[in-house]
Amino acid sequence: MALIRAYYKSPDHDFNLIHGDSFELLPQFNFKFDMIFADPPYFLSSGGISVQNGKIVCVDKGDWDKSMSQGEVNAFNLKWLSLCREKLKDNGTIWISGTYHNIFSVANCLTQLGYKILNVITWAKTNPPPNISCRYFTYSTEFIIWARKYEKVPHYYDYELMKHINGDTQMTDVWRLPAIAPWEKSCTKHPTQKPLGLLSRIILASTEPGAWILDPFAGSSTTGIAANLLERRFLGIEKEEKFAAISKARREEIENIKIFETYRRKIPDIVKAEDTQTDMFKCREPEPAMSLPFLDDC
Ligand SMILES: C[S@@+](CC[C@H](N)C(=O)[O-])C[C@H]1O[C@@H](n2cnc3c(N)ncnc32)[C@H](O)[C@@H]1O
């Protein structure tokens, strides 16, 4: 097995990024992950418009998001979900975000491949952009499907922590969270960047410290930044170099311990988690760096 060249590795080896195509790269290594988060293309870019800061703007995201036929979208989702299943530990889970444009295709593919769907989270955005046509309800939600690899193998869920974060009542599958805040754009912004608050909740709910997390459509690596803020480890794959560069800048930014701590304090779920898991963020003995066995130095 030839070593894959890393685009970037953090000094502690907890953040690893490959620049390339997941469809080609995933079959090239055998490592198994505890959790996968994927924010795949929604195939929405077909010349639509919206309002940003009072101005009408085109909402096309880029060539990677150009509209495709339903058959092509299904084939795309089936392929990458099949490749990801190979990379998941037997008790591992996968989270996939989407809108009504792609999420039903994702759900069908998951079932077809033998995954078991655990929940469909509705992310209700507290600050959605207005609908300028005034002919529809304002789009204010995204969906995130949570599934495990097998029907019968139990998965990890931190029930008590989720309950604590939700004010000591069971966490529901509707999460009212804002879209990204200005401080999350400090290294410039990816056109579909997810908020760190959303990824933090996902990671806290479904992994333990030290877990390995994969994101096959890394973008600006929100998954990796949230993972490292929570002492989890990350491998991201991103096809476009300009987005890989944003990821690297974001990871370098949190090498600064003051920024690292400031960002943690800006994420309400992390602040609440600190109340219960008192040893969670205490300075520990540094663990020996563990390199991914298939990844060459950049
Ligand atoms: C919806 S965005 C992810 C944004 C990310 N969640 C963030 O917070 O920045 C999807 C990303 O997948 C990348 N992409 C699309 N197809 C890919 C492929 N086959 N392999 C790797 N990356 C791909 C795109 O370039 C884009 O940056």
C-alpha cells in the first residue's frame, strides 16, 4: 500500500488533511474511524438568488455543487456512503447533513447499504436569511441523519451529557442553533461552512475524547476544528485546494492557546460540558503523537 501524501498535519498529528478526491482516496487505506461526519454537495447551484446584508446575491456555491439529475445524485450518494461504511468501526456512527434536495436520497442509500438510521435531526436556524420571493415559507432548516453501521451492533451515545446540555431534560431531535458567527470567518469563509456549535454537539453526543473522526467532504474543516477543540482526532479530505488552505489556516489559528480557549468559551455546549466532565479539558499528560499509518509527511 503506497503512502498517501498529507496536505497538512498539525504538530500533534491530531489534525490531518488530504487534498484530493474522496472517491479515489478512500479505497487506498484500511484505517477504521469511530465517527464520520459528511456534509456532501447538495447539488443546489443552479443560478438561485438570496439576500445577504441587504443585497441580492447569487447563491451558487461552485462547480462542485452544480445541479445533477436525481439518478446522478443517487449514484453519487450510494458510492461515497458505501466507501465510508468500509472506513467505519463496527460500533461507529455516521452523520450526514442535507436539505430536502438530497436528504431523501441519502436516507434511501443508507438503508440500501445496511446502515441503521438512528435519528434525523432538524437543525432549526435561529437566524435564517429571508425568502425574497415571498411565495414560500422562509427556508430555515437543514436535516442531519445519524446512522450506525449495523442493525444490531450498539453505538455510543452520551445521553447524560446531552440531557445536561438541554437543561436537564432529554435532548430532542430539533436543535435550535444559529448559522455561523463572524468570529468563525476569521480565516475567510467557505460558501457552505457549518457552525462550530453544530459540530460540537454532534461530536460530544457520539464520541469520547481521543476518538478518530473522518470528514470526506471537509471544506474548511469545521469538523476537524470542533474535533480538536474537544480533544478528538481528525482526518479530512477536500478536493479543492483553496478550501484545504482555509482548513490549514483555521487549524494553525488554534495552535495559539488563547484563541483555542476563546473559541471553546464561545461554544455554549462546550461550556456546559465542562460543568459535568470535570476532567474533560484539564491539562493532561500529552499523549504520544499517533500518526495515521497510511499518511506521509507533507
Ligand atoms: C458542503 S461543502 C462542506 C463544507 C464543510 N462542512 C465546512 O464546514 O466547511 C462540501 C465540500 O466537499 C468538497 N468535495 C466535493 N466533492 C468532493 C470529493 N469527491 N472529494 C473530496 N471533496 C469533495 C467540495 O469542494 C466542498 O468544499
